[in-house]
Amino acid sequence: MSSPDLFLSIIIPAHNEERRLPPTLTAVDAFLARQTYTSEIIVVENGSQDLTAVVAEAFAADHPRVRLIREAGRGKGLAVRHGMLAARGQYRFICDADLSMPIEEVAKFLPPQLDGVAVAIGSREAPGARRYNEPAYRHFQGRVFSNLVKVFALPGFEDTQCGFKCFRADAAEDLFAVQVFNGMSFDVEVLFIAVQRGYRIVEVPIDWYFRSESRVHPILDPLRMLRDILVIRRNWARGLYRPRGEGR
């Protein structure tokens, strides 16, 4: 494992995010500038058909904390994996480009507020969490996802699909080295591996604001999720997720 030389890395996967990315980068960079710890922001642009890479590169030119990684392939899982393994922080935080969680909430995932855990996942369902402006139908769709995951993969967790998660460096490098899903199911995959390997995982209640530009299909995506969960379980049974270098 590499030796982290920063305290916090914030990884922002960005596909076709030219409009939402600039205000998010401004808010995250301003927040980090007020902190006493060292930090970096990694934007992973992957397969965009707009000016996402251009606006990220322009922002990085004037903000030394920010760096851009270009990934030709598409998929949020691919972007997050690339960013996690390139990061230099003791803690590595996934942050959605829409910033639907106020960036100030990141303190809840880090020492001293939270210590001794390998993986902290933002939760819109844990006691103390608050949702804002979310239509009832979208909450229902989210619960369909969550219950599929609870029944077939991760019992005991209420919200595995929230886009804000923090990994301790050793856990990040261990888990993302073997995680293979490039699409939206990467969250379930990496958490499933973490549970099987005995990592301590906690859900962190957050304030979350509904953003209308969702890319989730209400029918097809739950079906894809169920299919992917079955593949994840099969992959584990076949030894696909064993640590690199360990024989199968």
C-alpha cells in the first residue's frame, strides 16, 4: 500500500457535468481552504460528450488543490475506482458532482467526529438524516433500490446508494484493487466485499437535497441492480475478489 501524504482526498466522478461541476468545485475548494488539514480534489472525467474536462482543467489551473484525471471509458464505478487508487489522502471521500449533500457535512465522516472505522457511508435514512425537496415518488424508488440491496446483499444497511462515502486509505486500496463493476452497482459491490472481509462500516446521517437531474430509470435500474447483485455474489463464491497476489 502507498503511504498517504495528505489527510483528505475528495474524488468527484464527472460525466457530462460541465454545468454542475464549476459551482461544486468552487464550494468544495473554498471549504477545504478553511480547514487546517492537507487535502486534494480529484475530478475524474470519464467519457463525457460535453466540456466537463475543459471546465475542470480551467478550474485546476487556478486552484492547485485540484487535479483532473481523464478516463476514456464510461461508468461511475470506473471513475471512482480510478480516483480512489490515484488519491494520496489518509481518507478518501466520494462526492457526487451535484453536491446534494452540503460539503460541510464531510466533517461527520472524519476524525475527530468519526474515528476507528474503515468505511463511512452517507445515509439519507439513518436516524438524524434529513431530506429536502424530495418528491414522494422518488423516495419510493429509492426504497425499492435499498430493499433489494438489503435482502440480497447487505442486510442491516438502510442506504447504500447515496453518493457520499468515505474510505480509510488502507481499505480503499484493498477494496478498489479488486472491485470490477464499472457502472452504478459498484457501491453495492465494494460494500459487499468490505463486509465479507470484516471491515468496520457505519452509516452517517446527512442532510440531503433533492436534485431533479436524476439519471436513474425507475424500472430498468432496479432490474439491473438485482442482476448485478447476483453477479456480485457469484463473483465472491468464485474467489474473484481475493486480494491481489493471493492464489485462487
